[in-house]
Amino acid sequence: MTISRIIVSTGEPAGIGPDILLDAIQHNFDAEIVVIGDPELFAERAQQLNLPVNIEVCSLNDKPTQHRAGQLKILPLSLKAMCKAGQLDSKNARYVLDVLDLGIDACVNAQATALVTGPIQKSILTHEIENFTGHTEYLADRTKSALPVMMLATEGLRVALVTTHMPLSEVPSHITTENLSQVIEILHHDMKTQFGITNPKIVVAGLNPHAGEDGHLGREEIEIITPVIKHFIKQGMNLIGPLPADTLFTDKYLHDADVVLAMYHDQGLPVLKYKGFGNAINVTLGLSIVRTSVDHGTALELAGSGKANSQSMLLAINTACEITNES
């Protein structure tokens, strides 16, 4: 039996990323779990949280072995500055990116089968990368992937996005025939290959209120979204839409849907996070690697307190295991 290796980047060291990883590894997994980071950071945080861990420095050249509860395999990388839970230090921005880069490279070079990422603090990373927008875009650039598709998932609901982290005023200019077509192709492909759904049903939201109301509230539905949907339906895809976003998220449309495609970040994600915040994950589709992530931020005020909820990290690791074990 081949054992998958899952790499974990815990993100901002002063946040809850180390906390939720340390709590999550108290469970067994059907894969090897390797965290990249400073062993002293995890040893100190484990002591602070009173969590039992057996820290083992490892190498990616080692043969993967199945994770045992309480085990912490770590690929060592030193912090740039001392870290105290809850207190940001811009000196560690480079550390966060170095950890992420090592995880990406391990997956690209087939030394690992998936990357799980913890929450990052964008304001800190702008000290290293001007106008840093987020994990999704960074991963796409580093893996040379043309178009990443952000999808969040919780029990009973998946929401993918046509556009991600941009001002609302810029969204309409990115709803083009080319962009929308690429996103639908990636979403359809990865729902089949990563999630094993033979003919995924994709419910597509309109951009404008009431899906444009026959052009009275906007023409993107008439000129772009509807023609793209009809094109793919003719090719045999199972698409519904465009539907008004204010009524799409009801049982009438969702009871047999595999995924909703929203036009922009705050059109679809508030609904998903209301339904499953803390029990959801982020999956980046369209990459050359498998990447899952937590659905929340760094929660600096909870770091080191023992009050952080590790459920999203658990789900992200388990989902990475499921995807890689099926592929």
C-alpha cells in the first residue's frame, strides 16, 4: 500500500495555525503528515497548550509512514525572529513565505501529494511582497497555473468563485466569456477528478440583482453568462442558471446540486460561512498540485489560549487525504 505524504504549512506563526495543527495531529490519518517550520515554535506552543506531542525531525527523502496520533513530523526551518503567540512581527514574513515555498516545491517535485495551508496575515506579507492578495493567487503564480479557482466546502454545500480577491468595482470587467468558460471547465474537470463526481451538477449565479432581470438591471447575463452556459450544456455538462443569487441558495436548487458557481467573493461565501464557519475548508482548483486550507483567519487573540477550534484544519487534512488516496 502506497502512503501519501501531506505537507502542512501553518501560516502566521503568531496566530492559531500552530495551535490547530497541534490539536489536529492528536488524531490518526490515512497518510503521513509533515509540517514545515521551526521545531522550537511547535514545542513551545504545545507546552503552552498542554498538548502531548512527539516531535520527529524528518526529511522528504524518508519513506512516508502513516501518521500516529500525537506524532509531529517536522521539516525544520528556523523563524527569522522570536515569536510570541498573538504578537505579529514583520521579520517573520519571510519565514511564512519560505515555509509555503518549501511546501509548494515538495508537491511540484512529487515529494508530497498535497499541501494543506493554515491562515496567513496578509498585512505582514506585504512587507515582503507588495500588493500581496492571498494564498490562492500566490499558489497559482508559484505553480505556473494559468487560472486558479477558489472553492469553499462544508457539509451539504460547495461554492466556487469566478473572481476572488479584488475590489467589487473591478468584478464586472473580469466576467468575460473567456474567464467564465475557463472557470467552468476547471470546475467540471476537478469535481470529476478530485471528488469522483461523474457528471457534476453546477448551479451558476447571475452577476446582477435578479440575474439582470432581462437586461433591466445589467446585461452580463444576456451577453456573457447565458451564452456560456448554453455552450457547455450542448457539450453535455449539467449546468443550471444563471439564477438570482438571493434565491439560488434555497433547497429548490441546492438539494441535488454538487457545487454553486458564484461570480464574486462576497456573493457566495457569506452563505457558506453562515452555514459552516469553522467546519468548512478551502480547496484551490486548477492548480498542478492538490491544495486544501482552513476557512478562517489567524485569530491572533486566540493564539496560545487553547480556545481555537481545529475542526477546519482536521477537515482540510482529511480532504487532502481523501483526494490523494483516490487519485
